[in-house]
Amino acid sequence: MTRPFIAARGMNVFYGDKQALFDIDLDIEANKVTALIGPSGCGKSTFLRTINRMNDLIANCRFDGSLQIGGQQVYDTAVDVVALRAQVGMVFQKPNPFPKSIFDNVAYGLKIHGLASSKSELQDRVEWSLKSAGLWDEIANRLDQPGNSLSGGQQQRLCIARTIAVQPKVILMDEPCSALDPIATAVIEDLIDSLREDYSIVIVTHSMHQAARISQRTAFFHLGRLIEAGDTTQMFTTPREEQTQNYITGRTG
Amino acid sequence: MINLTKQAGFDLARRHRAEQRFQWAGRLAILTSLAFLVFMTGSILIDAAGVVRRTQIAVAVDLKSGLVDPADITSASFGAILKSGLRAQFPEVSTRRQKKKLYNLVSPEGSFEIKRQVRDDPALLGGVQTLWLTASDDLDLYLRGKIDTSLPENRRRISNAEVTWIEELQQAGQIRRVLNWGFLTGGDSREPEIAGILSALIGSLFSLAVCFSLSFPIGIGAAIYLEEFAPKNRISDLIEVNINNLAAVPSIVFGLLGLSIFLGYMGLLRSSPLVGGMVLALMTLPTIIIAARASLRSVPPSFKEAALALGATPVQAVFHHVLPVAMPGMLTGAIIGMAQALGETAPLLMIGMVAFIVDLPQSILEPATALPVQIFLWADSPERAFTEKTAAAIIVLLIFLIAMNLIAILLRRKLEQRF
């Protein structure tokens, strides 16, 4: 078994007085797609948002325990969240391109991090990102048009292109297909599968089928606790816990 | 059986009546306010019509007989030259009193007008010249039928003798009415016929420029910090409540504050647009901050989240993504604040921008007055002709206001086009 890239140990997260995550121990491996599943309010999104510390934006959110990425503590005073988020990218539930042109959307991360030294390099890297996100062929001749003029599925791929442009190590996806139709979903799923070679992907999904189709590892959350985690094929064929069995067969949820 | 008509029940008749009632009440309200608006602008326009033209009298003045030294034009007594010119035309006038009335046909500015014409064209010297000079406001009013000649002579401003002179002049073609550009290009005057609005307009412009350059950056900065960065605790709550209350403080209080702090304590220049603009800035700050915060709050948080998730610092996220989206709304708030400031009189009175300004202010440090204060001053003047000046000044103020709003709309449209 490969060494885990992200490792949570005894992780507790609180929103004010309310505890959202209880004593989570979870390993996430590099270059694999890990699906986080579970009913609404089970804490899977909270877990996702602790990885790039987006929970810091919530005023009374508190973290307790240990979360390591590549052997480094995420919640440590020495950590600069800007550096963390530059290397742990995120794709949101609702496509949220900036109200700028397609080109500027992808170029933004490159510009703020100073990752392109010249205009032509910037163009090359934008093109590379859009190609990697499978969007280039559709929009190559209208890069100057606003990002939100695209269809929902295209917008979400634009957001993925924007994220991979800065070449993070990890990509977090928070139900990226929940606002999309089945065809756009299929395109994104193929894309996620192809991105696995270069990135570690953690994806929250409500769809069992999606988890089964695209992930190699699955973690099942329920009421803030991690019930079971393991290889996706094993989880969906022979789950160890009865709760998992009930959820993935649709008996509870 | 299904019945789809009004008679189907469901209390329909009453519900439809209530709907009709409400719609008519709304239409009535709009019609009433429109009527008031038409009445107001109409009466102002009618009053202001008299300012469009000014009356001039042609007077033959003797510029030869050694009265004017070509080397030193300013030392000549043009008043005496003008008077003798008038006397020459009406030799029958003999008494002191009648002479005074005769001289009053021409504006007291007349002698300066001769001086200016001579200075601009020295060739006029050395002969008797017929020059067009501004007539007095009473003559102007009489010509336009604003003086009721059926009143007893001692109760009107134009005597019978003056009426005869005016008629004589008219028959000789020595009276004409020309476009009154002086109103738009001149400063204030005690004489309504030559009083102009430009000095007040410039004063207002300077004050607003100071006000905008202070209140916009400070207001936007405060709004951004309070909305996006400040911790939400009791202190920030207190600040918010205070800002909301400040927006409702009567403007004269800000005037008092300016008087005691800017003038009394800091010793800045009295009556200057600098201090006026600073006081107006204090007054508009709450408006700008409140509008800017509302505008920032309306930006979807997803833009900021997306930027932060990409590794932008909070300041970058706000300035690159939140601010551009919020900018049109912020500008609208700022323009509303500026419009308020433009129409504000009370605080300017407190800091002495109520001065009688004849010369056009050249900088924000020179004494000046402002449009609404000028309107106030003219409305307060006893001369009948100042009523028209007041109305015309109100129109200038309204045009200024409309122009400001127009710029705001154009600016907003331009900013909003960026996706």
C-alpha cells in the first residue's frame, strides 16, 4: 500500500458549540480519486473544506486534532494559507467563473502567483490548462468572451481549468456535477478520470453511481463520523458496515 | 360543470374591485406628483425667462476732448463722461433729482463698460462714440411690462419722466435687447442686471471636487474594511450603528463641527472651497459608506471564495473580484452623496461660504460661494429683478445635478459592460 498523501488523525471540527466532525481518521492516497459520500449534513463537505482551510472563513469554526498533507501539519501557525491553497485547489458545487473573460479566468491564478514570466508563456499555460480540462476545442476562438456566457458544464470545466492552471498537488471537488445535466456530468467524470494521473483528487458526491464510476477509494460519512473507508470496489460490493450497506443500496439516506 | 366566468364565485367581484381600486390610487398618485413637478419647473422656467436677454442703451459719449489719457486709460473718469453723454442727449433735464434719474437709466456698471471697451479698442479715443451699455434693471423690467404704470407715480420704480425718456430712446433705436451671456460668465453683483452665476458655479465645482476626492476614497476604504475584513464584534456593531445615525444628522451640525475644528482649531481659510468641501465630505461620508457596504454585500460570495481557493490573499480577492462588481453600486451611492452635497446650504453658511463674491475664484483657497448659497442670497435681495436671477440660478443648479447624474449613469454603464 502506498503511503497516504493526506492523513487525518483524531480530527474534530466545531461550528461554535456544534460539533460537525467527530474523531476522523482518514488516509487519502496520491494520484487517486477519493470519493466522500454520505447523506446531507454528514460532514463530508466540512472535511473537504478543512483540507484547504476554507473553513477559516467561517468566523466560529474550530479545528482540533491532526491533519497532514505530505507530512506537514495543515493547522500549524507556520502554515501560510495562501501557499496551502495554491497547492490544494478547489472546484465548487455551483460553477463560479469570475465575471471576466475566459482567458482572464484561467490566467488569474497564474498572474497572482507570478507563474508566467512572459505574455507568451501565460498564453501557453492558459492553453495547456484549457486543453487539460477538455475545453480548448470548444472555446479556442472566443477566449475574450465572458466566462459566464458558457453553458453550465463548460463553466465547470473552466473552473477546473482555472484550478489546474496553477498546478496544485491536490484538487478538492465539492459536488462538482450536482448543477449539471447527465451529458455534462459524463464529460466532467471523464475529465476527472484523466486528471488522476497528475493530481490527487478528493470529491464529495451525492451520487453513488458517480462514486462507483470515478473513484478508486471511498469514504462514507454519517452524522459527522467516518463510518467506513476503503477501496471503492470493495465498498460497493462487500461493505464491512451495515450502515454503509444500507446507504449505498438506497435503503437509508 | 365548470364555470370560468366572473360569476363563478370565489368572492371574485370583491377581489377584482380591490385590485382596481389600488391601481387607480397608484395612477392618481403618479399624476399628482407629475402635476406638481410640471407646476414647479414651469413656474421656475417662466420666472427665469427674463434672464435670457439683457437690455442695452446706446449712449453717445465724448471720448476726445482730453478727458481720457491714452497712456493711462484707467485714471479717466468714465462716470463723468457717461453722465455728460446722457445730459447731451436730454438737454432739457436740469434739476439734480431729474439728472439722477436720468443717470439711473444706465446700470452703475456702465462706466466700467466704457472703460473696458476703450481698453479693448483704443481706436475709440478721439471722437464721439456711440456705445452700447447695459441698462438698469428697472428699465429692463419696464420694457418687459413688469412695472405697472397704472400705479401712482410715487409707488413705482419708474417715474413718468423716465417713461418719456425711454420712449424717446426707443424711437431713436437706442434701446436693444441682447442675449445675456454675462449671466453665465460673470460673478455676483449688487446690481441684478449684471449679476452672474459663474463665481458660485466655480465655488460649487471646487467644493465638490474637494468633497469627492476626500469622501470617495475614505468612504470606499472604510466600507471595504468594515464589510470584508473587520472582525464582527461589539465594536464593529457600534461603528455600524453610529454610521447609520450620522447619515441622519442635520447638515448644519456638520457645519458647526467644521466651524469649530477646521476654522477654529486648525485655522484653515475661512470661506474657502477647501473647508467647504471638507465639511461636505464629512456630511457625505455616511451616505457613501452605507451605499458602498450594501453594494459589497450584494456581490455573490462565490467570486471571493473562488479567488481565495486559488490562493489569492484576502486583499487580492476583494480588490480583483469583489470591488469591480461592487463598483457601479458604489459610484451610484457616491453620486447620490455628491448630489446631496451640491444642494447643501446650511453647513456652508456656518463656515462663511456666504460671501459676496464678485471675482471668479481661481483656486480652492480663495473665498468663494456655492450655487445654493447664491440662490439663497439672491432670493433674499429686495430688487425685483433678483427674483428672475434666483429662478435662473435654480435652473443652473438643476442642470448641474442632471449632468452629474448623467455622468454617473454613463460611468456605471461603462463599468457594468465589463461582464
